[in-house]
Amino acid sequence: MKKLTLYLTLLIALLLTACSGNKSIESRERRTISQEEAKELIDNSNYIFVDLRTVDEYIGWPIDIQREGHIKGAVDFPESWFSLIERDKELSKELQRRGIHSDKTLILYTRYGGVDDRIIQRLTSLGYEDVAVLEGGIKKWAADKKLPMEKLKNYEIYVYPQWIDDLRAGKKVANYDGRPFIILEVSYRQKPAGQIPGSIHIDDSLNHLRGERNFLKYRNIPLEVKSKFWNRPSDKKIEETLLSLGITKDTMVILYGPNLLAANRCAAVMKYAGVEDIRILNGGSKRLETENYPFVQGYASPKPAKDFGAQIPVNPEVLIDFEDEMRIMKSTNSVVASIRSWKEYIGEVTGYTYIDDKGDIAEARFGYAGSDPYHMQDYRNVDNTMFNYKVIEERWNRWGITPEREVAFHCGTGWRASETYFYALSMGWENIHVYDGGWYEWHMKDAPRKPLGVPEDAPEVPVAMF
């Protein structure tokens, strides 16, 4: 009997302890912070404001709020990602790679203030023990103009699916001046299905002049011929292609596709030509698939234009050639930004079947990219949208890639560099270029090279988080 009494006493004690623990978790889950309390924590490094809205709202699109952007210092992590990222290990990695660490107090906010309990519970299970919710969300915050907010300076470059749909439907949309527009899907070949309604197709012929993909075949090709491979087409060809698509300098062009590198490269050539209003669907086709977008089958037929409206190139500084890259390499007020994988940058691999030399341009500084020449994980979120722009800028700053300097982005043949060009442009950077020839042209000219290996003054040896 005594043993039974002792057993029941212990069992009751354990149950009470468990209930007490659950109440503790519940109290953490339901903890809220007022707007007044929150404004005092903006500059406190022990707290991280986490924006659970869409990436589009975070960078600046004003969807049902009075101001553009996000709470000063906040980090984006859309609530949809908690469903998209099923494995806890991957979720933890994604949180950490944007600086959301478990030793900080997280202040979550949405547009109106409500936060799904499951998000808080999952964060708690990952070791985030101190999580709070901002009362009233950012809508209330934005209504008080004294409270600080930030945005991506030229966020309108990156549009989102609903904005495109509203534009097509003739509805009033933000950051649009009423000019004619064209939606352009950039892909190697036409797809049987999976288009935004009204899309016109373009292949990669505007992006470059195709060349051999086996470097062994290059031995018998004259230098003046092979040096043009993979570079932009002639100005005449660019004009012919644009006019055939119905594009003039006054057309707003919205680009998307299954390969964002291709879409960005096409956008860079158009910017060089002089198209004044270029937009890129943030996340491209992958994002549309993730969001179960109602695709249609088939493309619209282009209506050719007769006159571009200006002499091409209007913006020759966008895509620069060897001589300008050499000048930038030699200047102390400029920086050569290498948008290549770490292994390419330090000379462990060439990365290409048609480039046999390992290495990089002399004085090149590492600008991040991804795992190989065909991926840009360092610049992409899990849904393929643009990675946190503040983290991008912080990485660049560590390597001396800063907005007050003249910056020439390069990669192997200009595609990855084109993507980062638009990121820098969206941040408001002005004196920026894409070195069109990249390492492909540079290595053929036997120009000055960076020593193989990690530079002695490297600020870091980056740890891949993909």
C-alpha cells in the first residue's frame, strides 16, 4: 500500500511538472510585444525582428499598408516557407544563413498581427526559446510615420505574380506609368505548357553567340572567331531581335523563365540596348510552380515594331569589354567582382567544358555565386526569389565590393554577373558594369591573373550553406 501511495505521488508530481512545462511553452508561444515596446528594441542586438510576409512586401511593395518596405533591421522569412521546408535540418539551415540564430529573441510580425501557432511551435522545437509576436503587425507600425522602416531602393525591378495578373487585367498597379508592356518567357526552347497568359517566347539567341562546348576543338579555331563566342550578339542583331518581338526603348518588358540566369542575361542585353523599363519576375517559373500558379498552354504571337527609337547601344556601360575591364583592374578606385563559385575563384576547377584554364582575373574579389557555373544558391531563397538584399550587400562589403567604387561584375561568360548586376541596380548602386567576356575571354588573351589559391588578404573562407 505504501509503495502504491508513493507511486501515485510520484506520478502526480510528474504530471504537474509536465503541465507546468506545457504552460511555460504556451506562455512563450502567446507572448506579445506592443508597438511601444518594439520601437525601443529596434537597435538592440539581442532581438531580431522577423518579417513573415512575402518577399515582395519585405523588399518594398506596399500591399495594404501605408508605407513601403519593412521594419528597420528586420529579416525576411515568409510564413509559407515553414510549409515549403519540411525537414527541420533544412529549415534550421535556412534560418541561420540569414542570421536568425536561436540565442536571440525573435519578434515575429505579419501584415495585421496574427501569427500561426504552428510557426511558433516549430521554432521552439528548433531551439528558439524566446519568441514573441508584434501586436498589430506592420500595418499598425507603418501608420505611424515616426517609426522607422526600410526598403530595397529600386524594389520595383522585381515584380510578383499578382502584380502581373492585375496589370494584364487592366487594374491599377503600383510603380507603373501606363506604357505598353510585353511579358517575355526566356527559355532555350518553347515549352508545351506552363506559361503566364499572354507570354511571348524568346530563346537564348539574344544572350550570346553560341560556340563549341569542348575546349579541345578550340585549338583549330582562329582567335578572332572563338573570342566572340558566348559574348553578346552584334548591335544590329540585337536591334533586329528586339524589333521582331515588338520591343522598343519605350516598352516595359517583364522577363521570367525556368532559368533565372538566362532571364537576367537577356535583361542585361536589353538594358545595354536601351530598353528603359525592365522588370524581372522575382523567382521566375520555379516560384510560379511553388505557388501553384494557373499556367496556360501556348504563347502569344509578337507584333513586330518598326523603330527601336534610339541608336543601340543607349547604355554601352552596362556590358563592357576587355579594355574597360583592364582599366578597372588597374584602378584603386574600382573593383573586379568575381561572381563565380569558390572553387572557380581559387583555381581548383575551371567549371566549364570549353575553358581549360583554371584561375581568375588579377585583383578579383570574391562576390559569391553558388556550387558551380550553373547555380546561384548564394543569391536565391528556397522558392528561387532574391535572397535577403542586406546579407548580399554585407558579403560584398567584406570583400571590398562597395557602392562608392566602380564595380565590374564578371563570371565565366556573363550570365551570373548579369544577375548580380540587377541586384546591385535594385540596391541603388550606380557605377556598375558586367564584363561581357568574363573569364572565358580573359584567359584566351593571356591577361594578368590572380594567383591560384586563397588570397592572403581574404577576409574569410566562406562556408557553403547549400
